[in-house]
Amino acid sequence: SFLVSFVVDARGKTMCGMRHSGIRIIVSPGKTCKPIRVTCKLVNPDKLQHPPVMLEGEGLASRVIKMGPPGASFEGPVVIEVPHFASLKHHSRDIIILRSDDGEIWKEHINYFSIAEIQNIVKNSFGEELGNAEDLYNHGIARIVTTTFPKYFAIISSFSFDRFIVSSCESELKSSIDPNIRVFIPKKAFNKKIYLKLQVQKIPDHLKTKLLNGNVVSCSVVTLEPRRRRFHVPVSLMIPKPQINLVNPQKLMLFCSLSEGQDKSVWEDITNKSFLKEDEESIYFNTSVSGR
């Protein structure tokens, strides 16, 4: 493990780990009214009694980050930058941050500050420039922005997804992985603002050939999370057809999995339960519950 430790007061401070860790912590002026000793330690997850739970397709991208003092609260955003070893080639994978306030329960840490807000705070405080999202991507850096210190942070490598905040108004969600994959949300599908994630996982052609002997073609796997959330009004999905011709006549089938967490995916054929429409390029169907 490697420890970064320093004392910060109302004047603020920025600290960089000069050895192999590469950790950087930025506390801007006015973010704390009294001196606080900030510590940041990299911990082997095997030494934790309750390590972070890995979901399907996820893995740790660095050691677990132990923060101190746990429960510390600041008057504004504190920036923590930590190197990771995840492979994010072609933006097919993404980084998510988990936090544990008590060392037992883990949940996703959400950053409510925009990059522009953080850039302005740091530049006006220390005259430093923060890298943009592309710089972080190219240099393998995960940026955590928080106003409170949990006991632990964990950097997780996951399949890429798009985040959306939706409300009772009509909206359209579009995947950044494949813009032709869209979710149309009608009015009053939700009674309040909620947080949705749209994930698109492309299946390599060689894998489909190996597993299905070339007799079946498949589109990308589309997931709308959180799963098992019921909509007051059904939402519509548009998914492109696979662009491969089969010798045998094609039969269109739709499968769905509502498995959550660490549960193994269980797929159900819902072709006869869904009203499928298609044109030359896409498939359309409605659903009243989120899933994969």
C-alpha cells in the first residue's frame, strides 16, 4: 500500500504523490473551515472484510482507495485523481466509481459537478489546468469529485454506458456507442426525475460464429438500468438489424433478461409477448419494464 498524507486548512492545498502511486488531491481555498489531516491509502481488496461487489463484465481497475478522515465534509468539491490500469480501447469500456461509507455497503458515487465548474475552481485557486475527459482517457487517470469522504473508494472497469436524467416529459435516449440504438420515452412514463443508464454491448462476429455455428445472427445487447423498473407508460426501443444474410429463412426472436447484481443472466423468449415491428434497417418494440 502507499499513503498520501497532508494537512489542509482554509487556504486550501494541492498534493501529488511523488512516488509510483501518482495520486493527486486538490482542496481549493475555503472548502474547510478548520485544519484537517487528509489521508489517501491504496489497499489490497483481499484485505477488506467487505470488498466491492463485481457485477457481470466488471473488474477492479486499481487498488481500493482508503480515505481519511472518513465522514469528513467540505464546503465545495475536492478533486482526487488516481491512475488506473483498465484497458479502455475504442471507448468500449468505461470507468465507474463506487464508494463505501461504512466499509460494508457499496454504492455508485455520482459526480454532480461539470468539468467546466471544476476547471474554474482549480484555475482560480492555484492557477493549475485540469486535463479534460480525453486527457484522462489517454493517460489512464480516474477523477473523483466529492464533497464528503467515505471510508473507501473503488475504481471499476465496466462496459461503456450513457447516463441520462429523465422526468415526466417526453424524451429520447441515444447510445454513444451506436447512435442508431434509441429509447423513446413518452410523457408521464415517470412521475419524477430519475437516473437511467443505457448500455450497448456489441457482440464480435467471430464469437457469434464460434458459439452459434453461423446459423444465428444477433444485434448488440442493449441494457436499460436500473433493471426491473416499471414504467407508467411503455417505452419504445429501436435497434438496428444485424447486417448479415443467412441462407435459411430468417425468424425474428426477442430475448430479455431481468437478472440483477451478481445473479447469472437468465434469458426468456418474449417474442410472442411483444409486438415487434420492423423495416429494412431496424426493429421496434415496446416494454413496460427495464432490463437487458
